[in-house]
Amino acid sequence: MRKPLVVGNWKMNGSRESARDLLRAVIAKETEGLDLMVCPPFIFIDMAAELVKASGIELAAQNLASHQVGAFTGEVSAEMLVEFGCSHTLVGHSERRVLFGETDEIVAAKFVSALNGGLAPILCVGESLAQREAGETDLVVMQQLEEVLKVAGIAGFERSIVAYEPVWAIGTGKSATAEEAETVHRLIRSRLAEESKQVGDKIRVLYGGSVKPENAKELFAMDNIDGALVGGASLDAKAFIEICEAAAK
Ligand code: PGA
């Protein structure tokens, strides 16, 4: 049995005070029966680490450098993130891919950089609306996965998590249906299982894209949906807690 996991991606939102209040509210209602993670902006990670200390909540970064150390102005390394309390990091979120030009190659380098620095990557994959409409969903997602498999090997997935996030569902209020998501989740798992049955069975595949309390239950009822990567709704403690409760059932 894979333990459900819910990850809240705060993106570039909040102030020191609002981030503190949000995290305190989530800690106060910490749900049993699932793993819970939040991804604060870099600058709030230190504060968040202090707050989550006595809880079971873990911290993930939203992004990291593809290099380990050196003259890379403005970048943050995996090792720094570990030192400041992160156990995981998102890699290849579609906003990084689309808005900041991260290619499959850069995403793969960041995946390896995370592992080398001691962070478990949460690899985000997903197709655009045009790609879905052209019937290319499977192709695109497999290509994104393949690029990482090529450099990290299946061993790289032993501690990792995959998040299927259709780009057209992110921040739009329009989620994939549970069946649409399940089809892609099954594909991801079976591709990894081809390389290692053990990794395929064990790896958690999260769904992301307009997850809300209203659709969480239906999504989590699917065999291959092991939790969620939540954006907008993770900024609202009540909604986020309800999603966590749905995952724990
Ligand atoms: P959303 O974002 O829940 O606001 O759609 C999901 C994500 O970007 O991870």
C-alpha cells in the first residue's frame, strides 16, 4: 500500500505573516494517515522549518539549481535546501518549463542535482491543451519521463515522486476528470515498472491541476492516484485541510 501524500505548492504568494498563519493553521489540524508537505517560497523556508519541527509536515522547495555549487548568481543549491530543512523539491513544474524556459534537459539536470544534494525530487510532467487536443498526451508525458530516465536511470526514481499535472488544468479551475488522470497515472507507473517492478509498485504518482475539496475524493478513489500537488487551494488552510482529509480516507 502506498501512503497518500498531499503537497501544497504556495508558489510566489504570501507574506512572512500570512505564510506563518497558514502553516500554523495546517499544523493545528494535521491529519493522520497521510504524508503532508508544503513548498514555501525559498525565503520562507527557514521560518517554515522552525514551525514544522514538532509536526510530521515536511518541506519541499519549488525549484533548485541544476548545479551543485559555484558562480551561479540568484540560484539555490540542493545542499542549501537540505541544510535549511527541505527533504524534497519540485522539479520541472510547468510554470518553470513554460515561463522560465526549462527544457527536458534542464529538468533532468535538476532532478540529478536534487538527488546528488540529498533531496528527493517530485518530477512534474504534463501536456498542454493543444497537445491533449492533438491526441499527444501519452507521447508528451512519456517523453518528459524518458528524458529523466535517460540521465538518472530507474535508480533515480527509488526515492522520487512523480506529479502528473496537465498544464491546462493548472490554476484554471478546470481539473482533469478522475478517469482522464488515472489513465495517465497508470501509464507512468507501468513505464517505470518496465524498468523495475519494485519502483513501479512503490512510487507515488500525484495528480495536480485545480484540486479542490469538491473533486479531491473522486480523484483519490483511483487506484493509481496516490495524492495531490495542490496550488491555489493550498493557500486556504480550510480547503487544504479538507483535501488532506479526503486523501487520508
Ligand atoms: P492549482 O496548481 O492547484 O492552482 O491548479 C497546481 C500546481 O501548479 O501545482
